[in-house]
Amino acid sequence: MLNVQLKRKRTFAQSVLFVVFLLSSTLAFAQNKVTGTVTDKAGEPLIGVNVLEAGTTNGCITDIDGKYTLSIEKGKTLIFSFIGYSRQDVKVTQNVIDITMSEDTELLDEVVVIGYGSISRKDVTSSISTVKSKDLNVGAYTDPGQLLQGKVPGLVIVQNSDPNGGVNSLTLRGASTLNGSASPLYVVDGIPGVNLNLIAPSDIESIDVLRDASATAIYGSKAANGVIMVTTKRGQDGPARVTYSGYVSWEKIHNDHEMMSANELRAYAKENNLTIANDKGANTNWAEEVQRTGFAHNHNLSITGGNKSTTYNASVNYIERDGIIKGVGNNLFTARTYVETKTLKDRLTLAVGLNGNVRNEWGVPRGGQGASVYNAMYYYSPLVPTRNEDGTWYKDMGISQNYNPLALIYEDESRATYKRIQATGKASLKIIDDLILSANFSYENQNYSYKDYYSHESQTNNRGGETSRNTTEDIKKLMEIYGNYDKTFNDAHKLGLMVGYSWEEQNNGEGFGARGYNFYDDSLWWNNIGMANSWDEDPVWANTLSTIRMISFYGRANYSYKSKYILQAAVRRDGSSTFGSNHRWATFPSGAVAWRLSEEDFIKDLGIFDDLKLRAGWGQSGNAMGFDIYTSRFYYQGGSRFIYTDPETGKESSYKSLNAARNVNNDLKWETTTMLNLGIDFSFLGGRINGTIEYYNKTTKDMIWSYPVSTSYYPVGWIIANVGEMNNRGIELTLNATPIRGRNFSWDTSLNLSHNRNKIVSLSNQEYNAGVLNRYNPELPGASTATIQRIIEGEPIGTFYMWEWAGYNEGGASQFYVRDEKTGERTGETTSTPAEKDRTIVGNAQPKLTMGWNNNLTYKNWDLNAFFTGVFGQKIFNEPRAFFSNIANITEGKNVMKSIVSEQKATDVFSSLPSDRYLEDGSYFRLSTLTVGYTFRNFNGWLRDVRIYASCNNVFTLTGYKGRDPEINLGGETPGCDTRSDHYPRTRQFLVGATINF
């Protein structure tokens, strides 16, 4: 029996082995070893080409000779892919498969959005940068400008961490004006002048930045500061797709001022025989009392879909953010919908869009004269408590400009609400196959309301409770009609023509406000101003409505011969009610040429370049932004009141006097910016390395400024006129590369560098003299009227004009170099009481180099992004260091920095005078964003994919600047000033988010 069982077991085992052998043999015969060589069209082997069996992970890459070997069944499909070349799918029918790969023209054929149309990138003659949505900055942002920082050469964006601020300055290729708006023109889905706050970052598909005048001139009087064109996401043919994206974030200040603690202050005062009059025995860290961990959360839900004739896209977005300063934050709700349909046999396309949002902001006092939370949390003495024994806020009004920061937060409150809505309509009719007539319509309404309340416990207002409320409304209407004719003749000659007409009306500033005070108590706060018991003599005020109308005619012609020789010319004629009656119309021409050398045989024979193009462009654009209809007109304004007695009745009445407010200038005209741009576009190694080099020379003439005039000839002592000239010259480099492109791992990197030189060419002429233009008073002790900058002909904006520190005198006090009043040269003498004549140029705030360096790395389903920014060569005036290093603060009852122990002398009573002692190198290199994510795919059900990610902003900064943060405002008239009253602390932010595609 046992033998029978053993025999059966042997027979079963033999059967199993036979089946395994049979299967193995079948599989072995089924497998097919495929070899081959992959080359380009020139026959050169391609290294690192991905060779993958479709639908599997079975694959390899080509070796140094372009050869590969892979085991794969016959009948299966091989996929050959390589950066810069078109993908090829080949069915396996033999053992040797050689492949010749063709260059991928996708990048060159990419459509670039330009004014009133689009064009393939290979036919572009202007300087245009494109940023896709996946490349925009990641963070808890409420200002659209933050998305682009460091992404575009020449676009200098300085941002901060203030939930209600976001961007300090945004300039493109240097400032083009002193008096008007320096912001670029925003064009959203073809509609110019749209407020970007209407668009949630998650709804943006791409952003095109038009940087030179040959591209921007088509927008004429609005485009002197550049044009940023935003394309939003659209619906697509297919079933409805739902996407949710959201994140939560936390933030803390990353580099705070190091102020003395109570014990350190007492010890320093004792050691140096300084008397402190207000030591109450407390040990209060005011920065900790005021600050907190900031928190934000954002949620976006979108749905897209449609069919062949109609597509739709709708989204809602909500973000709420509480800043690191107590009492500072906002929330924003945005909704958007867009529907597009085709009819008349697809010859007519109609689209309607509706965008709206409501933004609520809450803030704290940030004024001058010490009435700022951002200032008080550092200067307020640590020797005093937060509250008195009876629970009221501690205060000591015997000390000048001295306010309890917690009282400022909780007793001086403010709220602001913005309500925006925009309706758009678009129509496009294909009259014949090559001729399309388009029309855009837009209506935008913005309501702004503000309210504040100063309670009975307020330390800045002693009027028994005071509230003010005001509201304004802005309305913008736009209509544009334009036609595009695009025709290719004989597959060689490509012609594009565009003509158009625009009408625009803006009604800005209509509104009113009121103020009341002396309330019974604080229970109503700002909710019933009518309960005030006291009113000012004029408790109600009104804003003056400004209605601006603009009419424009424009046209453009493009010609391309085999995408080798390319020409473009454009002209725009603008008429605006803003300017004087003699100069309301202006013409802005432009032209550009390009030569794609890579299409020439002598370049093709080199076998180096995939694309090589030379570009040259010239154009003019104007600036009408930032001005209103009263800029050139004479008008009256209300003045003080007077009592009028009726001669017949004897009745007395109070009337406002009318005063001349502005002189008329019928010759006031547009600021005109002329720019020459030279560029080189290049691409080689199959597109793995590509980039651009740009040179530009931009000159703004007829700059608008206010000039003093004699009241013997004019009703008002100043007049607005066109006189000045400004120049910006610079070089820009963009370099994109793919150092590694493997089957599972890839690394894409992009670097942009920009250098700009700004110069005020002139400010005055024979008729108008600007005089001495001193700028920015930091209100430092002992120098309450001293400014630190001056606008000077021949020098850049942001020129620091201060005293020069010469060390200490024998008494241990700061001394400064004396200069000759006539020659301006040093006399060799020093003084501790410098005069106005002793000031001189000591530096400027303009950076010599700005950079952005983006790195994207992927490994299978993992992705990592590291984005670096840098600004080099600029000067910063460290105002906080000047103020908080003042030894006299201690005896006055305020706090000082810890650094005074090693950097100041206790005998220095002039330490805070504004001089180059506090002018520092502001260069920095920063890892701005570090993001890591993982994408889950192939759910095979109702869920398509899920990406989760974590991000950190402001990871580290390499700098020699001694202040909190070197990223300081670089725009406006006074760049480079690290202020203390309105400078929100920079934070480090941690963010965790997810994107779910259903």
C-alpha cells in the first residue's frame, strides 16, 4: 500500500514538472529578442532613447551607439520616445527594428497668445514668455502677481507675507513712469484691463508676458509697462470632469528682530548708568504677544465638459487666511463660469462668461508717528505689563509716540470689503475659410466699502468712540470688434491681417463717507454710525466721479515665408478724454523682423541647431494708466467754511468756500515709451537645451510730473506737464535644459537672468523746473525732517542721498563727513551735527542682476520642484536698525536691539541719524519654494488620479543683510527702503495639499 502511494506521488510530481517544462518552453518560444539602432535624420545615433513595451514596464534605453535589446512577444507594440523628437509606436513583426526619429516641432508649433489673435511660436518676432499653469508658484497666495515671481526674465516682482498685501511691487524691464501706474496691462481671455483678483489661480491655464514694444504696441496707451495675457481653462468635448484641489498651510516669522528682554535691558542700563523711568517689574515679550502661527486653507472645485458643439467650465474657490499678526487676515470667495457654443454649421462661435468674488479684509493700525502694530511690537518696553490690575490696557502717554500694540490691535479695528463682478460676451463668425470677424463685450463692477472703529479704550483716539464708513463704486465697460484674415499661399507664403476698433468707458471713484464720534459705549462698534452724539463740522464727504472714455483703431500685418523670413507691423490710434484738448489722440506704431537661420542650409549643415532665430523689434506704446479726467482740467474743490449773513433778513448760514484745485493744461499729452529689442532664440541637442538672449533699450519721454508755477499767472501754485525723460537698458537670458530624461527619472531645469540699468535722463526744461526732489523721510530721532533719497537727473530711481558716517569722535558720539557747499567735495572735516549740504549720493536701490532658477524632478509617480530666486547688487536702507539702535530709546522708556551691546556706544547720542552707516548690501539667494508630490493613478473607476503634495516657501536665504528680510520693495519712487511702520514680517510657510480628478 505504501509503495502504491509513493508511486502515485512520483507520478504526480513528474506530471507537474512536465507541465512546468511545457509552459516554460512555450513562453521561451513566445518571447522574441528584438534589437536595433535608433538614429536621427542625419544618421547619428541617439543616446538615452526610451524603448518601452506598450502597457507594461518592460523597457530599456539606447546605449552610446544608439543600440538597444529587448525581449518582447511578436505582435506587441514598442514605443520609442525621446525629448525633442516625435514619439513612434512600432508593432513587433521581426527581430531587428531600426528606427529613425524625427524632430518634434511641438515647441515651435506651440500657439502663443498675442493681442487680438494668436501665432505659432516659430513665427514670433517679439519678446514673449509663456508660463504654463504647472510652472506657476505654489503657495497660499491671494495676489495673482505672486504666481509669476522669478518665472519671467525682466519681470521683477517683490512680494511679502501680508495676507492683505501680497505684492509690494511689480515692474517689467524697469520703471517707465514716475507719476502714473507702473503695473502692466492684464488681458484675460482677450479682454484687456481685467482685475486679476477675479481669477482664482486654479483656473489659469497659461500666462503669456509680452515684454517688448513690438508686441505691446497693439494695446497702445495702456501698454508702456508691458502686457500680461492670461488664458483660463476651458471646457472640452467629453463627459463631465470634476476636479477638487485644496490645501492647508501654516506659517511663522522666519527671522525676527532680536530685541532686548526685560532682564537684558535692565542689565545694560545698569552697566552704562542709564536711568529707566518706567520699569514696572514686568518681563513682557511684545512680539510673542502680538504674533501667532498663521493659518490658511483653500478649496477649489471645478467641473468641465461638453460635446462637439458646446463646452462649459465652472468653478468655485474659497480661501481664508489668518496672518501671523493677530487681527490681520482675509477671506475670498470666487465663482466663475464660461460656456462656449458653435452654430451655423460651426461658422459662428458664441461664448458668455460670468466672474465674481467677494473679498473681506481685516487689519490693524500701520500708520506713522508710532501708531503701527508692526512698529510698536518692537519699540514698546518689555518692562511694562500688557494690562493694568483693573484689566485695562497698560499705557504711558507721557512717552512720545508710545502705544501698547495689543491696544492697537483690539481697540483700533478696521474692515474692508471688495465686491467684484464681471460679465463677458464673445462672438466669432467665420465669414469665409480664412476670414474671421470677432467681437468682445465686457461689463465690470467693483464696490469697495471700508469701516473702522476707535473704542473708548483706544490709545490713538480719545473722542469717546469714533467710527467712519465709506464706499466707492467703479464701473468699466468695453466693446471691441476686430477681424483676422489668415491665408497661406503655395505652402510657403503665410499672410495675416488684423484690423479692429475698441470703445471703453470707466466710471471711477463714485462714493461717499461719513464720520461720527462720542458714543455712549462700544457695544455697537461701527454698526450704527447714526448713534454718534458728536459730528465734525463736515461729517460727510464725497468722492469725485471720474469718467474716462477711450476710442481706438488698430491694425496688424504678419508675413512669413516658409517660417524662415518673418515680418510684422502694427499701428494703434488712441483717443482718450484723460489728456488736454490739444493732445487727446496719439498714434503708436511698431515693427519687427525675424530670420530663422536654422532653415538655411549653411546652418543645417552644421548639425548643431534644431532652431536658431534672430529677432529685431521696435515700437512705441503710451501710458494713460494712473491718470484721470481731472489731470489736465481746471476744477474747484471745497475749502473751509465761512458764515454768510443775508443783508435783507440778517439770517446767518454756513457755506463752504470754493478753491481752485488744479490748473488747466490743454497741451498735456501721453507719456510715450519707445523700445528697441534684439533677440536670439536657440535650440539644440534635440531640444534638450533651448533659450533666448535679449537686449533692449527703452526710453520714456514726455513724463508727466507736477511742477511749481507762479500764482501771478496761474490760479494754483503747481501744474501737471510733460517734461521728463527716463531710460532703461538691459540684457536678459533664458536657458531651459533637460539634463536627464530616463525611463523612470527626469530632470528639467530653467534659468533666467536679467540686468537692467535705469536712469533719469531729465526732469526739467526751460519752462518748468522740478527743483530738488527729496524723497522718503524715515522719521528717525534727532532727524525728523531728514530724507534719505533724491530723484536726480543722470541717476537711477532710488538713489540714496544721505550723510556719510565717519565713525566716533572723542566723546564716543557718531560723526559725519563735512562737504563743501559749492563743490560738494569732502573738506576733510567731520561733525556730529551735519547739515543739508553734507548729504551726497551713497548708493542706489536698483539691482544689478535678478534671477529665477526652476528645477522639476520626477521619479515614477513622484515629483519634486525646487525654485530659487536671487537679487544682487542693490542697496537697502535698514530703517529698523537705525531706529532700534538709538540709545536714547532706553531712557525714554522704549526698547532697543540686542546688537547695540556690540555695535553701539552708550555715549552715542547721534546714532540714529540717517547715514550710509545703515545702508547695506541687499543681495540675496533664496530657495523660495520646495515642493514634493506623489500621484496615485489607475483607479479604474470613478476616480482618475489623486496627487498629494507638501510644500515649503522661503526655505532658506543666503544674504549679508542684517535686517529681517532682504526682499524689499523695488518699485515706485522710493525703492530699497526697509520701513518699520508698514512692513509686514516675512514668514516661512508650510503647506499640504491635494488635487483629485474624478
